[in-house]
Amino acid sequence: MTRHTPEFIRARSSQLSLRSLALEQAMASRTVSVTDAPDNTLNAKDLKPEDFTKPYCEFMTQNPTVFHAVGYFKEKLLKAGFTELPSRDSWTDKLEPGGKYFVTRNGSSIIGFSVGKAYRPGNGVAMVAGHIDALTARLKPTSTKPNNNGYIQLGVAQYAGALNETWWDRDLSVGGRVIVRDPETGKTAVKLVKLDWPIARIPTLAPHFGLSMLGHGNRETEMVPIIGLDNSDLSSTASTASTEQQPLGGYGSFVSTQPPKLVKVIAGELGIKDYSTILNWELELYDSQPAAVGGLDKEFIFAGRIDDKLCSWAAFMALLHAKQDDNDGVIKLVALFDDEEIGSLLRQGARGNFLPLTIERAVEALNDADGADIFGPGLMGRTFARSFLVSSDVTHAAHPNFPQTNLAGHSPRLNVGVALCVDASAHMTTDSVSMAILDRVAQLSGCINQRHMIRNDSRSGGTVGPMLSSAMGVKAADVGIPQLSMHSIRATTGSLDPGLGMKFYKGFLDHWEQVDGEWH
């Protein structure tokens, strides 16, 4: 197995200035995004990571919420010829070798897969799984708050570790999904919305008051966003008139529990004139600053929600660009889940049955078309025994200001390649066999695999890997793209890392069948 020395890695990294120049030239001359016109004949070695920097930054800026991300992936899959499989419908007679399909759950999780032209029931599945949810602050069911010294404030609840110190004094906007009833047909539908300007801010306290600029850090009372001004209480006439006015949507309506000005803005964005038709919404705050390339050689990407719209985007691009040969005998699949940051416990999370059920339904439908075997535990057992899961989530890059957190030989660097993540306490699913398999994938794909492991005096995070691999009994490994400032409202990764991740994931999807065949 090829071992990459520090000298080799330094030589590769030294080419960054040239790559940045090539990136600018390529993006200036490119008329069609690489994500819109995937070439399914290219080998992973032929991909240029710099071609994926600009598309990734555009994705990050345009799709701030998990619902927007799923909508983006659906659009890309449909353009690439994938067919949506409704969960309520039978899949019998809808799947065939050579076909490409996807299915969603709750509008916040998505699974896409392609079936090899030479697939036979019982063959394996090459899987990449990750998550697309991120730390955020969601509007409470009743988000309106009383006038506070002329400020309109918004009631929000933290999701995972949001509303931490990095959320103060940030330009925040609002986006998510809105549940709307058509007044003519009576049908209910979901609409996505995002405001393209910052409307909220959580102000710090001036240090002159003798407290920390963050006060006491109380997330319920001291981290309430301001979204506007209302000084009508200074006029007794205006105050009396406002208390007598009927609430938007009428008494008892959903919108009567939300700030009226926010309701009007959201309704205006969606073209809704009757506020009572808004039945509910699932909106959240997000950092509205665009993703940006930075650094002297443009070697960094600065963006919000990198954890984990980094590995998830790279994995889905890999599926779109995966090779489609006549002799492909496996299913190539990417699954992106919601709720990982809060334990994956909901039906759209990785602990649910979404992934194993999708695989079982696909194998059942393909077996019906083939008629080769009796569908049941035996067939599924063979399928999972021949499968492999790459659990994909961002990992910690070596930190320059806190070297005491780095573990020698186990702290990956930016713009080098993905890291195979190991944890002796089984927070990661990587073992010696899966590491050897993925090192072979890297060798075939022209990639560098780094290593990540925490120090004994640190605490490891978790991924979807252990829960999925144990549920299906598949061989698995945890793979992460390095980043700095994990769980900050705004984080950093390498400008080549989205493309390097995509290159590795594509290599895995393309070469898993070959690598599996090399094992006894």
C-alpha cells in the first residue's frame, strides 16, 4: 500500500497558488456548471478539485436550511435523469438495472441511488451516508414577544448547540418551510422561503457596564434576536388602537402567534394575500453572509453551516458524476439525513428505518423484475454482506492556535484529502479492514487519505456510522473532510476540500465492486 510522506504532502500543497490561478481561469471560461452537466465517463483521477470550489460556495449561499438543501439535491438529480420514487406507492415494475432513482422523507432527508446495468439481486450496495442538518435557532410555536423598549423581538429555540457565543452580533436572516392551504381547492402544500437580507441580530452588551459583553450568557433571556422597531407605545392613541385591532389571520389562527410584521414579509415573499391560509411554518435563523473564498492564495472557504453541508454536497456530487459502465453490478447510493446534530432519533434521522427500508424495497422491486430468487432475509443478508458504508461527516483539522488539541500523526490538514476517522470507544465505525479497503480506493482514485484520532484527554463526537452499520451489519468506515471552527456559526475549510472529498467519494462508488472482489 502506498504511504504518502510529509514531503509528498508538502509538495502537493505548494502547488496551491497555481491551482488558485487555474480555478479563476476555469471559472471565468466555464459556461455550464460541473454539477449541471456531469460526465459519467471520467475516472476519479481525471477530476480537478478546483472545478468544484465555486459551485460549492454557490450551494452554501443559496441553500441555508435543510429543506432548501434537499430541494437543491432533488433539482440536480432530476436534471441528471433520476426518477423520484414516492414512498406511498408500490415500487414494483418501477426499478430496473441501469436506472437512477431517489426518495425523500419529511422534505429534510434524501436518498439517491443508481442501479448497475449488470446488477443481480443479492449484489452489494456501495453507500455514502451523512447529514445535512446544522446548528440553528428555530422559531418557537409562539414566536411573538411583547414590545421591549421599542424593539420587536423574536422567540427562538436553540437546535443542537446553536445560540453559542459565535451567534452574537451576526447578520441573521430567516428561512425554512411554510405550510399553506389553497383557499380554492382546500389542498395543503409546503412552500420554501428564505429572506435575502439580514432581518435579525443578537446584540452584545458594551463592556462599560462591568459585565461580559455576553452578559451572563443566558440563552433564553439575553440572546433574544431583534427584528425591528415599534415605538407606537410612546403614543397613547396609537397604543390603544393597536390593542383593539384584530390579529392577522383572526383569533386562534397560527399567524396570530407570530410577529405581524414577519408574517407580512413571509406572506409577501410567497405571494400570499390571505394570512389565515398559513397553517404553520418551520423557520429558522441563519447567518446570511455568503460563503467566500479567502486567504492569500485563496486557499480557504469561509462559510456558515459547513458542518455538514460539506461532506453531504461532495457525496451527492460524487453520485451525479459516478461512472456508469455496462459491467457495473452494484447499487451506488448516497443518503443524507436530518437530525444528526440532536441524536438522529426522529423518523428522518439515521436511527430510523429510512436507509435499510429503502434498500430492502429497492432489492425487492429489482428481484421481482429479475425473478432470480425468493425475497426475504436470505436475499437481504447476502446484499448487506456484500455492501460497504462510508459514513461521511466533517472532522477536526489540525489547529494552529491550540496545538495541544492536535495528536501527532492524527491531525489532518486542509487541502490534502479526506481523513479516515478512528475512535477506540466506537464513536466511529472504522476498523483495520475498512481502513485497508478505503486506502485501496484512494490508491485507485489518485487521492490521499489522512488519519484523524482524538487525544486520550479529549472527547470524541459521533456520526451516523455506528448506528447505520450496526443496523444493517455492513462493513463501514468513518471518513471526514477537515474543517476549523466546528460548531461555530461560521467555519473554515480548504478551497480544494469540496473537490477532494467529491473525488474520493466518486472513487469509492466507482471502485467498491473491484476492491471487494480483491478480498477473499
